[in-house]
Amino acid sequence: MFVDLRDGTGFVQCVISGKLLQVAAAEEIHRDTTVHLYGTVTKPPEGKVAKWSGLELQVSYWELVGKCPVEFNEILNDSANPDVLFDQRHIALRGEKFAAYMKLRSHMVNAFQEFYADRGFTQAFPPTFVQTQAEGGSELFALDYFGEQAYLTQSSQLYLETMLPVIGNCYCIAQSYRAEKSRTRRHLSEYSHLEGELTFINFEDLLNHLEDLICDVIDRVIKKDPALIQFVNPGLKVPKRPFKRIAYVDAIKYCNDHGYLNKAGQPFVFGDDIQEASERKMTDDFGEICFLHRFPIELKAFYMSKCKDDLRLSESVDVLVPGVGEVVGGSMRIHDYDELMAAYKREGLDPAPYYWYTDQRKYGTTPHGGYGLGVERFLTYICNDDHIRNVCTYPRYVGRCAP
């Protein structure tokens, strides 16, 4: 009997034979049964091939630890629809592919932390319960916080900015929440958000930093476990630098020239948002990571600074990757007090709840910028998967908050 053994560290092929099978307990060995196996690790016989390591365990003694009924195999099958698969996510997770995804995620997060440590960044730990918005108010999950109105955070960015005069360049990896009712293959209601803030930089410095971050982390992940990369995504390579750059005004012209239409099914005009479908078509045409930058002010959040050569535009950037689309959004932040107050007014925001954020512009302001990276989106790119939910342990999206 061949047994594929999984212990959390990896997989190995085991062989149980002879008298070891002539016991009643042997009939209890089904898929996902828990066992203790003892034996000798050997090469397979001449002409045979062992999966995974090329070695196999010749079992000399074994013990039954936890039974698994044969009906386990009926819980899921290849024809099960996605809702059933996610209802039984705790079962569907078991397997070689998802184990590989989770190991890659662990390597990837470690690589991010190593990158920041090597460049002198300090990790910060911002709150999750907030009373202000960083993006659109319609995307907030509201709740009663001991009688006060509060929200689950959309982003830790505003808090990270307050850490710049405390610890300098900093980052965090925290959960963020968006109440946006999107069911696309790149949207989640809850996701891991890697965010960074840098002081005393300009927009070009920010773009160079993002190139450095992405290339360095992918390089570290590949070198950490080449065999794992070979199993999951053998085509993964460190992106070439510099990344392709395309300004918003050039991007809408590209879309119009190629018949990619706006949300209303019309050619793009200045001020139109480039929605996901057109953005992904353009990115896939390029076939490489690119910076889409200098968006109109009205398309971006209130805190983004204006381009000095065209006040209609913001010093903003989206990092687009083939097969996924946007994985990073970043910008220079407004550091002038009067400009920030004007931005509140323009967006119809009451400055009062943001007093602590505004104070950063009153007491020792500095030029600074930063970004947010969707960890699951980046993992989707590294794994070369076609849907973000596939790389999540328990994805949360519209209509899904269980198990």
C-alpha cells in the first residue's frame, strides 16, 4: 500500500506492505487518516519514481492515531460548485497546492520584513477601530463603539504618517476592510494590507522605492525555496527594471485607440476612472509590470498632493501587474497645512475628526509619500493564480462570512 503522508512540513511517499497490512486497523486507513509511521528512508526500486523528494519511507511499524471515515471523500469532488467549496473550505484547504500557497505567503511576508529591516524601516502597529476615513466613505464598515460611531479601518496610512516624526520611515502589515460590493476576481472585504511611509522624498524617489521593493521581495522568495517556486509558478522571474511608466492621460488615449471603453461603454475622456476590465486589458497587452501615474485629483483620495506642473493631476501611482491588475496604490502626501484644509473642503470632509492628522502639518511638517500593497493580490501574482479567493485561507467577500 502506498501512502502519501502530509505532516505540515511537506509530503513524502510511504510504503506499507506484508504483515503490516494483515491487521484489522489497516482497513481504517483512508484519505486523511492520522497515523504514526516508523521506518527507513530509501530510494525507490530501480525503474520506479517516488513523488516529491525522490525518496520513500519503507514502513516497519505504524500506529493508527485518528480515524477518517470513508465518506470524507464525498464531501468534495471535482464537480462541486464554488459555494460548496467555500462552505467546506476547512476541508478544501487540505492538499498539496494550498499548502504550497501558504508556504509561499509565509516566505513572501518574511521577505517584505527582511527588505524593510535591511533598509532601516521600523514596523508600526496601528489601530483597527477608527473614526475617520482614508478612502471613500461608502466603503466603510460602521459599528457602535461603546455608544460612539466607529469604523473598521480601510487603511492604516493616516496613522503611519503620524509615526514619521517618531521613528522615521516605517511600515505595517495589518488587516483592512472595504464594504465595496464588488465580486471581481481581485476584490475582498477583508485583506492583509502592507503599507509604507517615507519621509524627505519626492515622487521619483517613491517610484524607485516601489521598484526596489517589488524586485527585491520576488528575488528573495525565489531564492528561499526554488523547488516550491518550480511547483507553483516555474515562470516567476524577477521583473526587469525600470518598470514601464504610463501617465493617466496617455493611458486613456491607449484605451481609446484599442477600443477599450469606459464604464458607460463610451470612449474615455479626461476625468473618467479606468475601470478594472479596461485596466487589465491594457496591462495584459503590456505583458509586464507598469506604473500608471498622475491621476486627476478628483479620482484620488483627499490627502494626495498635486503635480506642480499641472494642478489638475495628483502625484499618484497604481502598480499594475499582468493577470491581476492593481496591486499597489501610492502617492506623495499633502504636507502643507493650507493645502490640506482646502482638500478637506473640496471633498466635503469635516476637518474636526482629523485634528491629529492635520497637526502633522502644523508641527514640523516634511515632504513625504507612501503606498499600500494588497498582500493577497501580490500573492495571486506570485502564484500565477486566476482568482484572489484561491490564495486566501478563508476569503471574505460579498455574501461570504463563513466558515
